[in-house]
Amino acid sequence: MSTTAPVLAPLRANEAAQYLITEMQASGLRLEDPAAGAAARKGGAGPTDHKAVTVDGRTVMVPVHSDAAKASPFLARAPDARGVSVLERNGLAVARIEFPRQPRFYRLQTFDGVPYSKIAQLHGSDVLATTVLQTCIRYGRRSTSCQFCAIGESLKEGRTINRKTPEQLGEVARAAVLLDGIKHMVMTTGTPNFTDRGAQILCESAFGVKAAVDLPIQGQCEPPDDPRWFQRMKDAGIDALGMHLEAVTPEVRTRIMPGKASVSVPEYLHAFGDAVKVFGRGQVSTYILAGLGDTDEAILEMCETLIRIGVYPFVVPFVPVGGTPLANHPTPNAAAMRGLLAPLGRMLVEGGLKSADIKAGCGKCGACSSLASYEAGAAAVRAHAA
């Protein structure tokens, strides 16, 4: 009896999920019931202007507030009593999807009266995320601000607080684990200075969380000026580290993020090497935004270098955020993302880096990109060939 069909069936199912997720993240999603599932955020640190959607068992973030989303061919019908929604493309039903529910910890507030949702937010289906400092030394000036960043918008509109204390973070994290089954935490920060660049505030914050609950944490900051900060962050309870390039070529970095580009790509690569020595291969990652002007060749060449160092390159499609200078910048189309993510998935498998092995953070969550499905597909093809 032939075993070809049983072996190929999961490969084909994964390819279908790849295609659908990539298409939805490129096109956005219209909602018949905007109140379905957990509320979509607007403004603030990313991912924002997105909604969490579960497709074929995988939760991903899909744009719902962008101009592209308003004209998307995809429409999610109102969920039924079981929470299942019919997904239509140009009026034809193509899949059944679900929306992660509003977390229970959102109903609570701290002893000093701050709603938990202003301290940390649900990302994906099981990730707690917070921006521990909602201001950045680079933000607000065209000469230094990252053109895609909306870190100050949610603060300006009163949807968050500027400085989340270690005690507040620990309190919210413990409740999120107990009430909603949160599995790991992402802890990012605006850049407070040009020396440790946020490492110290991450140390203080991680210590507060780990004192309250045993929860894996990814810290995210720019490369600190002293590599000893990497060991300090690990000792404070940070399990994985993100240092985000966003763009990979000097000309694009200078145009899109003039202040952050003052920390050069060679400086990042040196910092990545130092960080991997402390956190381990695959436990350091970087965010790369496709669609800002870097060519596929430049992105894949950088990814090859990063994988060789031991850094997981989390490549996501750029999605414009309202209120930023790039609010009208287009998102790369699905074909462009498939052309980039398919070879990257193979590179990750060949390099021995797996999103599932990351202890915490964006790469492990994987919701902002369909990269994990391409990685899984490449691994399945390799196993089948063997």
C-alpha cells in the first residue's frame, strides 16, 4: 500500500495555511463584528492596528485598521455560538477561523487603581506583552524618530501609562498566568538613553516579574554600550533577547530610522555575537521589516549572516500604522512575502534554528508573520526526503 498520500496530506495542509495566512497579512481583514474576540489595539508599540485570528490552529496577527484592510477581499463573518467565524474571500467561504477571547486579567486593576490592560496586553493567544517605558529619546523629532513608530500614540490617548513599575509588572504577569494561561512574555522599551539603551530598566522589570511568577521572558532593546549588560539581563531573569534591526541596508536604515541608524549594522552584528555567548544559539533574535526598501537579496544575505552567528531573523511584512510618517506606505503583497519567506524557511532549517526552541518572544509567538509555517514546511519536506 502506498504511503505517499498520508505523508503528503499534512504538507499540503501546511501549504494551504501558509498561503491563507500570508494573503491575509498582506491584504488585511474586514470584520462583520468588530467586537469579536480580544479587542484590536490602535497606536502604541507594535504589533498594533492588528487583531489576533486563529487559522488552522495557529494564531496570527492580521491588520484590521489599515487602509488596505478596509478594502480587503477577506471578510470575517460574525462568530457563531461556538466562537467560530466563516472567512470569506470575495464573497466565497474559504475557511473557518476563530478569535482569541478577551483575557480575564483585563477586568482587574492594581492596588493603586491602574487597569491591568494599561500595564500589559495579550498578544496572539498566549503571550503577555508590555512596553515598560512608553517614551523614547528618539521619538517625536523627524531627525531621529523611527518613521514607522507609534510608541507615543497610546500614551497620548491615555490607553497606557509611561513607566510600568517592576511591582505592577509582576502583579499583572501573575494574574495573566493564573487566569488566562499565558505561556511567555515580551518586554520591550523605548530607548531611554544612549548608554545602556534600556538594558537597566529591563533588568529591573524582569526581576519584578520573576519575583512574582515563573514566566519565560524575552527582553527587547537596542544594543547596550557595554556587553556586560547581556549577562546582567540574563541574571535578572531575561531568558531570550531581541535586538531589532528593522532594516538591513545603511541607506534604508538612515532614511527610515535616522536616529536608530546611528548604531550601525556592524555594531549590531558585534552585539549579536556577544549576546549569543550569554543567551545561547537561537535565543537571540531580531525583527526585520520587509517592504521598507531593502531588496530580498539584501534581506536574505543578512539572514544568512545572522543564522551563522546564531540569531533568529524574524522577518515580518511591514504594516503601516496610523499617525506615523509611513501611515500610507504600502504593505508588501503576498507573492513578495512568499518569495522571501520560503527560502528563509529553508535557511532556518538548514541552520538548525527553530522558532519552537526559542524560550520566549516574538519569534516563538510567530503571530506577526507566516514565517513559522514556511519553517515547518521546509522541515517536513526535509524529513520526507530523508
